[in-house]
Amino acid sequence: MAETGVFWDALLQLISEGRVVPVVGQDLTVVETPEGPELLCAYLARRLAEYLGVSAENLTNGSEINDVACRHLAQGNSVEDVYPALIKVSSDAAALPIPEPLRQLAEIRPFTTFVTTTFDSLLLRALNQSRFGGQPKTLQLAYAPSEIEDLPPNFKTLTVPVVYHLFGKVSATPTFAATHEDIVEYFHALQSETRRPNLLFDELNRQSLLVLGSRFGGWLTRFLMRMAKQQRLSAGGKNDYIADADLAGDKNLVLFLKSFSRSTKLYSSGGAVEFVAELHRRWKEKERNLPAVDPGVQPDATAVPIEPGAVFLSY
């Protein structure tokens, strides 16, 4: 069933008030490659397989890199080989064009804090290109169980957007999640009182989440939402939103949300790419309908004197 105007109006209002944090997953990383458009994960997996000398045939959708790592291990090799190899093939992919869904998301300027579940720099590039003409001004932060990087205490006063890599980012040290085992370890560490980025999760608790194409599966999505909310999902409160075709087709998750997390809205008219395109269209339409403000005209504070008793405080 298609989403109603109420669904979109409520979401757009939250966005305009700066009360939504997008959680960006791999479904938005559709890149144009010499072989045609494909997810960055699939593109990197094929390059990784070639680099490591394993087969790239019949890789699992959404888990391509993990499959390649498993095939490398099956040959008696070490998992430690995978990380420098991924750094190498990722650097080769740095010149790929920015995906359109990420560009569209970056153009919605009330989004100031982004969480990404991928280790690439595509979202960072999209924000720098859309908002700063390509200048590297967006603040990039990354979590790792051994290197806990949190939001800065003054992040609310920042004048640039923030991209937080929840499962690490590609770097010279292997502090990013490449395999399913890595994902499990990151989730385990994020639940620890001493190893979690508390300022980040305090912000996620205050804001509505917009989970976009994470491909985590039903149970990991439940855990992510529970960690962000810091209380039982059935406790209610803020509305969260999920746009993920796989999750929308998960009958067990749909039943769970209807029963225990009724404030979570699950987009059912497509996947994350289609959702972002529609959100972008509606946001641009909303912007066009706003009354024009002439930057050259400043209000005259002395035109009408304020009489005693004319100011009221509302609580």
C-alpha cells in the first residue's frame, strides 16, 4: 500500500525542524562502473577476489565482501590479508562518480548529522560536493571497538555536517568492519557501557532515525534501533522510519514492528533508492513553496515601538 500524504507531511515536518538522523546503508551506494551500475560492495568484492586470487562467481547479494573473505580463508589464508587488500581496491575506486541517491540526500540541508553503516567515503564526497563545491569541510568520524571516537561535545554548534561511520572507515589501520564476524564484534562493543560513543547515542535517542537500505536483516535492525532508543521499543516516543526493500518483505519483522514498535514507520512502496528519490522530490517542492525572502531587505525594529505588556512568555 502506497504511503499517504500524512506519512510524508509528518516526516517532512520533522526534517524541517532538524529532528531526523539518516542512517545510510549500502543500498544507496549504486555506482556507475565500467561494467554498468552496481552496488559499491559488489564492485569492490569482484576487485578484492581478483586481488586475492579467489573466485568471484555466485556471490551473495549484500554480502559479497564477506563471501570473498570466506573463500580466501577456505584456501588456508589469514583473514588479516583482507583489510590491506580492501584498502587497495577501495583507493582504486575513489574516482567513481557519486551515486545519485547520496547526492539527493546531501541536498536536503536540514540533515546535519549522518550515520553510515558503510566504510567508504561516498557520503562524505556527496556532502562536500553538494554543500561546499567539493571543498573537504564535512566532519568525518569513525567508531572502532579499539578506537572509540565520539561526537565532539560542541557538535550542536558546528556549521558543517557530520558523517559518523558506525562500523569504521577504510584507513591505513584495519579499523573497519569487512566480514560478518566484524559486524558481530562491532555490535557487541557498541552495547558496552565503556566502549560505546555515548554522545552519538544520546543524539540518536533524541532524534528520529531514518534507516535507509542497511541490509542488516531483521534482527540486527532490531538491535540497532534498540541501542539508539536506549529503552524498550514498545515504550513508544519518537517516530522512526525504515526504507529497505528486504526488511519490508520480512514478515516476522513487520509483525514485530506492528506489535512492539508501532511508532516505527516502514516504507512499503519500494527500496531505499526509490524512497530517497521521492523524499528529495517532495523536499524540493516544499522549498519552492516557501515564501521568498529578499536578503537585501532587513526588518526595521524601530518601525513600531513595543508598548509595555506587549510581550508574553509561553510555557
